[in-house]
Amino acid sequence: MAAPAPPSCPLPALSRGAVALCLLHYLRLQRGRRLREAARRHRAARHLRARARWGRRFALLWRAGSPAAGPGPRPPGRPPLPRPAPAPAPARERRLWSKARSSAFWDTVRAKAFGPGEWADNFRLGPATFDYLCGRLRGAIQRRDTNMRRAIPAEVRLAMTLWRLGACTEYRAVEQQFGVSRSTVCKILRDVCEAVVAILTPAYVAAPAGPRAAGFPAPPQLAGVLGALHIPIRAPNENAAGYFNRRGWHSVVLQAAVDARGCFWDVNVGCPGRQTDAQVLRASELYQRAQRGELFPGAARDVGGVQVPVYLLGGPSYPLLPWLMRPYRAGELTPAQRRFNEYAAAARTVVGVAFGRLRGRWRCLQKRNDTDVSFLPTLIAACSTLHNVCEMHGDVFQPRWMVEEEEEEEEDPVEDGEGEDGAAAEIREALALTLRD
């Protein structure tokens, strides 16, 4: 008897969405298989190419190490020729990642194509003084080559700094002239100015040995003229009101003592422009040393029965002290007092000429300086030192560079008797009586 047939189980009908989903999954599986097969073939081909490349390299090395004569049959008993050592591979020069820039200008300078006049116009000094500065500063400004880049030579560093200080151009212009990035120009400017202040300032900015060394013929015992110069700056982020001077712009004050040659022998930089000349003086180291009697110790001289120390001459805005003389206030003056004022006015022209030559040679001090206020004292002190170096080495100063000091409103003079003693007035009177028409 035949077994009964199993009951039929009809398959469920699939919707169109299910069929489409299955088809999509199938296509994705097929695409994944094709991608994996292509990757396998790519790896196999890359492996074959690498083996072929290494085979060619091995063949080249084998040929380089084989003897010049071809491998012919050797007689029996003859030793094989020694295989020569492979030649060393040439040293591979490292690729520098720094951007290539043109340095055609400095190449022209280095080729001695500039004459003395062109040296003065571009670097504000002569080639002999440039070589002297480079020799003195080389140890402080020279840098070593690294694996990533070659160091900029000391000559280029010094030339870039002198160009920037003398031309008052933007860092972008210095970058185009010397083929150095702007960030590097900023760093080099700081390094060179700091080296000038650390190495040259102690040697070139120093008090004279006495009145004779200062070079003033009259009045007696005069060792220098004291003056102040306002350097325009950009308004700082902090204490901007303190740097806003009475002339209507932001500045820092350069106080300097000048000898008869127009060289600075004491420099104080950094006081805000709102301070008066007397306030700047009292904040300086010169004032502290003079008050302690350490400026010119033991150099007093008898003048008309009065012991007159070595002193400085200042304007009406400075106090009258035994070591600091100032003119008499306008009014009913005796002939001797008028002569003293005339001699004082003639002597004070020295400081005006010195400031004019300083700003004319280093034009970065003429316009508004965008340098950070914290670095400005170093930059201005470096300019003052380089001014002395140029003056002492006899570098030519072009008359067209001269900056005439503008007629500025005088600060309020210090009242007679304010902050002074009788000794200072007696010393000034004795000096006035020694002058002749």
C-alpha cells in the first residue's frame, strides 16, 4: 500500500520591495568580490615590480664589482682575481624645506659692486665700518647650519639690520631684498640689536674722563649737555594714555648726555612720553649716580672762590642742581647772567645737532615705530651706539640726511628755588662771572 503524500507547503509570495532588497544585497556582494580581486592583483603586480627592481639593482651592483676583463677561462692553478670593493654611494644632499627666495641684492653687494657712496646710502656707513662691526659681532650673531636649513651668514644678518634701521622700510621690503622670510627678519633684528647693546655699548657709550675729554671750551667744568628726544610709537595696548605726550602723539623718551663731538656718553630710554624732562631725569641711573657723587668724583675746581664740580648743562625744564646747570629765567638779568645764557644756548645746540644726525642716519626713529614697546629701548639704544661708532670712525654723513629739529613748545620751566639748594645757585653765579664777551 503506497504511503500517503505529504501535505503541500506553498512558498509565500514575495513583494516587489523584498525582491529589490535581495537583488541590491546580491549586487553589493558581487562588487565586494570584484574589489577584493582587484586589490589582490594590484598587490601581486606591485610585488613583481619590486622583485624586478631589486633584481636589476643586484645586477648593477654585481657588474660594478666584477673585474674589467670578462670572466674567461682561467688556467689551472691560477688564483682568482680579487673582486674590487664597490664604490661608495655618493652622499645624498638633504632637501631643504624652506621656501626659495631671491638674494640678488646681497649678491651684488658681496661682489663689491657698491661704491662708498652707495654703501652709505644703503647701510648708512662705510664698508670699513661694516667689516669692523661684523668682526666684533660675529661671535654673537652667527648661527650654525642644521639638518633642516642652512644658517644665514653673519654679514647678511648685520646688513639686514642696518638696512631696516636706516631705511625704515617694511619687513616685506627687507624680505624681497635679502631673500629671507619676514619672521626671520624680525628675529634677526632683535638678535643683532641685543648684540650691539651687549658688546658695543659699554665701549662706545661711556662717560668722559673729565671736562677736557668732553671738549667744551666754555663754561669751565662742563662735561656734557643733557637733552631729551621723543620717539614716535604706535599706541601700546597697555597704558596708552601714559605714552600720549603733550604734543599730541604717543612716544617714548630718549634722554642723552652729549659731548662736544656730538657723541652720546649716557643714554636712558623707555620712559613714557607723558612724563616731563625732570621726571625722566629723576628716573634715570644718571641722576642716581650724580646724586651719590659717583659721576665725576673728586674733580671739583676752584672758580672765583667757589668749588665747582664737573656738571652737565640742561634746558629750562630741568632742575638746578650742583651737578646740573640750567639758564637763568627771562627777566631783569645782569650782563654776566645774560652772557651765561648765551653760552648755554650755544652749547645746547650740540645736543640738537646730535639728535638730528641720529634720526637722519637711522630713519626708523623718524616715523611712528611699530616695534613692541618692550623691545624699543634695546632698538633705540642700539641706534645710539651705532651713531657713536659711525661718528668715531669718521663715516660720512650726507647733509641731505639731516633732520632739523622742529620748533617745539618748551616745557614749563622749573621755578627758581624749587628742588634746588643755595649751593647750585652759587655755582651758577660763579660760572657766569668767569665768562667774557
